[in-house]
Amino acid sequence: MSLKAMAQEKVERAGISNYSFDHDVLVMCGVRYTLEACTCGEPDCDGVRLRKSPKVIGRVLQ
């Protein structure tokens, strides 16, 4: 199973329906999360970790 599929499952299991993916970045409420594999070994771990992406400041085109 891909990280994207595992993240989608995690979000839906949490009852969140308002989300999208921008390539391999999860977007919820305007906040972007990068997807990482989790290898913590905890019994309840779902194998995916979400890390808040740094804020991207748009450039002004002249």
C-alpha cells in the first residue's frame, strides 16, 4: 500500500472528509502535510506519519 493510500485511510478513519492531495502532499483546511513512512514499531501504528509542511510564500510576478 502506498503512503498516499495509507494517509487517505488514516484521514477517513478520523472522520475527516474535507481533504485533498497535491501530488504526494496532503492538504487539510489549507494546511499542507508531507507524508513519511513510520517505523516506530508501536502495535497501533498505521505506518504513515504526517508532518506539517513549512509555509510556502508565493512570489510576486513582475
